[in-house]
Amino acid sequence: MLGGRDQPKGGAPAAGPGTSPLQNPDGTRPGLAPLATAEDRRAGRELIAEVATAAAGPRDGYDRGEFGPAWTDSVEGVPFGGNKCDTRNDLLARDGTAVERKDGSDCVVTAMTIRDPYTGQTVRWSKQQAGKIQIDHVMPLSYDWQMGAAAWDRAKRVRIANDPLNLIPADGSQNASKGDSGPAAWLPADPAIHCSYAVRFAQVSLKYRLPVTEADKKAMLRLCDG
């Protein structure tokens, strides 16, 4: 079944390399485009410069369940929340083209074409190979926990776990290799996207007032020629 449901609000069909993070401050537009111009990379550095730094706290007590049920639609205060479609399917619809959905459903994506920003490859995905494209938390939840989310209330943790600003559908092996690493320890395979990735990491950090490690901030600035 083709279409049948509008893209999530703000989510136009993906075209070319996706959307510049500088033009996508709420994460509702698809993809992650390179920041290729000197002006854009300078703007990226200026945004990253606003990020606070701190030493990572302990991982003690971290559990995925502390951030709510995976991909819950029962979340307030973030785009797409409460729209009767779970976060994972919202993100697939946001970034995919030629989207097909389960018969009788306005939500469940069963097939699509997607440009994976982390590898630069265009992928035809289907639900039968669900793990081929996974939803990456740009700022990993365990990282969030160590940088201050352990002290948050549950509702705020549910927001960051389901906020489209912090979520990118990407190659499954890339997502698996990342773990809970920050930009000093892990980067997407495609170097063209490194500055954009750093900017998106900074956007999440600033929105949720979560610091990053000093090593990560230095890496983020360097990735945008700083």
C-alpha cells in the first residue's frame, strides 16, 4: 500500500543529501546534509562553542527503561508526540521516500527508500530486513545519563529519547558500532557529514542543557574546521 498517510508535520520527502542541521533546528525535516560552505561551517562552530563541558558521571543505574518504553507515542513537548504513530515509524516516514505502509494502517512503514546520511548510500529498506536501518540517538541515552539525565524526571528522559532532533535513521551496523560514544570516539563513516553530525550533537546538547565532555567539544569544533 503506497502512502495513505501524510509525512509527519514538517517532514517533506527526502531529496538529495537531506537537510542542513542549521535549517532544521527542531528535527522535523529529513536527513542530514553536509555543511559544505565556509559560512555554514563557521555558523556550526559558533553553535558548538555555546555547548557546556563537564566530566562524565558514572553509568551506574542506567537502563534503557529509565527513558520510557522504546519509541512510545505517549510523549509531550516534542514534535510528532501524541500523533497516534510511534516514534520509530514517524522517523522512517520523515526520512524515507516511496514509503509503503501496512494495509489498513496510517502509521506502520513496511518499505521505503532512504538516503543513509552516515554512509552516504541510498538504501531500499523493507520491514523484512528491519535491522538494516536503525534509529540512532545522536546523543546516546547512556551518554545523556552520564552527563546529567540521571537526575532528570522521567518525563524529560522520555522527551529526549523520542525527540526527532535527537533521532536519525541510519545504517544498522553504524548504529551498533557507535554504542554510547561521543564524537571524540565515534563518527559516521562518511567524512562529508562529520561537521553536520557535530552540529546536530550540539543542538541536542543545547536544547536539553546537557554538557558534553571536553574531548567531545574539542572534536566537534575540529570537525567544523575549528
